[in-house]
Amino acid sequence: MNTDQHLRWAITTDLIGLRGQVSGVATDAGLRGHRLNDLVTAVNEAVINVLEHGGGEGLVEIWYDAEGITVEVTDSAGTLKPQDIHRSRPSSSTPRGFGLWLMGQLCDEFSISQMVGRSRIRLRMTVAQSPR
């Protein structure tokens, strides 16, 4: 496994391209099957949040090591706060608002940090080592 890959790109509305890039790096990191799909879905949700609520601009950074893959999605608005993480499922009576909860359900680690003028979502998936 090549562990020196660290990619960064600007967020655009090309969600198909985003999913392809994330899927490619995550596959290189060793993710497969539903765990690969879970990470791609979570990153897609994070980027949609940036486009719809986070100022419309931001960055995606992705890298991996022997233990797992990390994706950070940073926005340009800075309004998302750590306390915005939903620990319980949002009410089904609202048609929106499931993205943050879903990210927490799909990934092994999920956090939000807030800096001046920016918010950052960090998603991490561990990669199971194959038995020898």
C-alpha cells in the first residue's frame, strides 16, 4: 500500500467526479464493499453541506496510512460547530437535516472543528488488515 498520497482539491458542483476521486483513493487504501460505499456517501454529504450551507466554497483533503483513510472537508462559511453533530436520528417529519447524522453513522470517526471563517468536517475509516 502506497501511504504517501495526500490529495487536496477545491470543492465544485461535480459530485460525480468527487465520488470517483474519493473512491479511487479509498480503494488504494484498502477499503472495499460497503465500507468503501459508506465513506464515499459520507464525503458526498459533507460536500453537499458546503455547497448548500457552508458558503459554497471549500476544500477536500484525503490521505491514508496503514490504519485507515482520513478525509477533511473544509468550508468557507465557518458556521458549523462541534455541537452540531447529531447523536440521535433526526425526526423523520423533516425532509432535510440527515447529512451530519448520516456521516456519524457511516464512518468510524466523525468530528467537526471550527476556526475563524471556516468549519472542518473530519471523516475517518479504519482499514482492516488481511490475515496472514
